[in-house]
Amino acid sequence: MSGVVLERLSKRFDEVEAVRELTLEIGDGEFFSLLGPSGCGKTTTLRLIAGFEEPSAGRVLIGERDVTQVPAHKRPVNTVFQSYALFPHLNVAENVAFGLRFRNVEKQDRAPRVAKALALVRLEGLERRKPSQLSGGQQQRVALARALVLEPAVLLLDEPLGALDAKLRRSLQVELKSIQEEVGITFVYVTHDQEEALTMSDRMAVMSDGVVQQLGTPQDVYEEPETTFVADFLGVSNLMPAFAEGDGRVRLGDDVLAAERGDSAARGDVRLTIRPERIRIRPPAEDGQNRVSGTVRRIVYLGSMTQVFVELRGGQTLQATVTTGDSPPPREGDAVSVLLPPEALRVLGEEG
């Protein structure tokens, strides 16, 4: 097993700097995700680790070995892409075994390794099927087995579930994390899908414009966003312009609120952020700390959850999420009192 270390890694394409002085340490045996929108530098970073791109500056280390100048085929990594790239004329077992021939693995040793890899991805009994006889999810498992059979120190995954439907994607997220824990090798996973990163990662890096905006566990990054970009990109978040008076006191329109998270000592123009599931919708007669009056403008039923869009008296619109069936939901046009718990309200400086 091996970890990955990136030291001041940069990659420039003509005038575009896709990755900018990226320093990152990925632990041995860790499931690490690079998350961000298109063009943020996450796939370029993965290609630099794989050796498919040569860095403009900086170093790539796998384990304790500097592989910056090592060609891709000699690095102890393997890559799973969104396009499965299976050979249509070969059956499942032959597809999985294909790379073993180029690693000088003896013929008698190939079959046990193929069988082990297929068992790992739960494809026993399908060895003789051709790719055209498999579902999309099964084809993706073949691609994963083909990568794992080579026993890489690090497995790189470039949006491997992107071509699958939502239900299958959610199912494979859990399976992929289980497989990673079973084999115990380092996974570096690239995705723009927030649910994938939150579900599978031990740690994650949210990227934008070639730099890491925030690094941490999924829970830390989701619940404690450090910048407005992270708060807005990861999940659904309410971002509101406000004025901080110091000591956690923040003015939102005519209302003064207490905020216990983020930069509570900030003064001046800031942003307030709160997750929809932390907001509470109360009857309009209720008052008290951190309650703001508003009017329900829209209700969206999502099955187990209901989204409630509330226009505050200052003009801002908040999105709250309530569990369907807990209590009768408000109706569009209802006056309500919106509770913004201090422990859930986070202050972000304008420079965030």
C-alpha cells in the first residue's frame, strides 16, 4: 500500500493554469475524493498522478518514491475511467486478465487472480459473457476488476459512475467503498457529484480554479464550510448578505441574529449560511431569539422530504427542508416564523 504526496504541483496549458501550486497528502489506504465543477483542475490532478500529464512545476510522490519523471506505465497505479473501454470481442474473464499478460504473470497464475478479482466485484458466474451481454453496472464492475487484478498501490477513478442511472449509482457507491475497505489500497476518486464524495470519502478536497478551497472529512466540509464557494457548491445552502457587529451578532435586514459558527468575531459585510435541514418553520405568533418573519412562497414535495421556500420580510428567500409527515406542512401564502438556530448559523467573511 502507498499514499500520494503532491508538492507545489502546477500544470499550465498555454495561458491557462489548470492546477496551481497544489500541495496535498493522501494517506496510505485512504479513500480520497477530488470534488469540484468542470474546469476546476480535479481531472488534471488525477492525470498528473497517473503520469498522463507532465507537471509544469512541482513533484508527485507515491509512497516515498518520486515518480514525477516516471512514465505512466511504470507507476504503481491503475486508472478506471467513466468509459469502460472493454474489449467487445473478449469475454469478462479475458477482459480482466488482459493486463496480466503484459506484467509477465505466468499463465497458470492468471486464472486464480481473475477469479479473485471477479469475486471481489461480485461477478462470479459471468466469466464467459461478452460486454454486450452485461448491464452498465456490470460493465463498470468488470472495468474495476481489470484494474484491481493488477494489484496497484493506488487506484485512480475518474468519474467512473457518471454514465449510470441515479439508483444504480447510489447502490454502487456503497459497494465501491466496501471494496476499497476490503482491498485496503489507496483510492483517489474524481467527481463533480457531491453525494458520491460525501458517501464514500474518508477525506475530500473541494477544488475551484486549480486550487483546493477546503480539505477535510465529508462531515467537516459539509457542516463547516470555510468559503462561500464551498458552502454554495457542496449540497444546498442558504447564503445571505448580512452585516456583522462582532461577538457573533449579525444584522440581517432589520433583525439582529446570534451566530455561533464561522468567523464570529467578524465586523462589516459578511455572508450568513445555514443548511436547509437546520431551519425550523414555526407559527407566525412565535417570537424569540433568531426568529425572522416570512411568507411561504413555494412548496416542493420530494417524497420523504418537502422543500419550503420562504421569503423573509427583508426580501431574502430561504430554502428549508422538512420531513414529510412530521406535521402538517405550511401552505403557499402562509405567514410563518423562521427559526435560524445560532449553533447552525455560520458567518463567512466577504473575502471567502
